[in-house]
Amino acid sequence: MLKFFRRPKIPLHIQFELACEAASVFGFSRVEEILQTYGYSVRHAKTVKKYLTFTSAQLLEYFVQNPKTCKRLFNDSGDKRYTPSTFITMNKKGKYFVGMLDRDVQEHDVETFDTLAEAVTDYVLFSLKLNRLKIDG
């Protein structure tokens, strides 16, 4: 009788790291490393969403508690090596904008956020083609 190998579930704190690296311009090798640790493989960083079980509220809380990670992803989002791609910007009044740059470098699907943690949460979710962050207000 064949026994099927059951891969371990990826812990939540590792899923947060995985999502951040997948959204990053520079994170693909780290994505592969994380997934290989748990017996998975991936061909493209954007396909990691099938391994993620967290909610947007949990991801937001992670970013509230990890401001250095927020800042790193905010800075990383400015490195546009290809289009279409997601972006985060901040205006002079301190509001954050998250959206998509198309092939003609035109902005689309732009949402506004009050905090960096909210903007980075939406940026990661949008980058991975997950449901975007909804803020009541």
C-alpha cells in the first residue's frame, strides 16, 4: 500500500515572510528557499498565494508590529523593473496610494490609505492577486 507524503502546513509567521518576499522585486530566491523547507516548489513568486491562509486583518496586524518590514517593502516598491507592476507612493499630506502601473506606465486601480501599514498590506495583497484591503471609514 502506498503512503502519501503529507507536507507540513506553513506556520503563520512564515506565511507572512513568504508573502512579503513574493511581493518584493528581490525575493524570489527567498520564496524558493522557504517553500523548499516545507517540501513545496514554485515556478513563479506570484503563485505562492495557494500556500497562504492568513486574513488581511492578520497581515495588517503583522505590519503594524513590524514597521521595519513595512519601510523595506515601501522602499522596494519604488524599484520598477517591469510593467505591469504594483506600486506604493505617498503624497505631501502623508496619504499613501497603492495601485497598478500598466505597460504604458499609467496608474490604475489606485486606493488611498492613511497609514504605511495599511498601504503595505494592500500592496502585498494586490501584488499576489489576493483580495485587497478594505478599510471602513
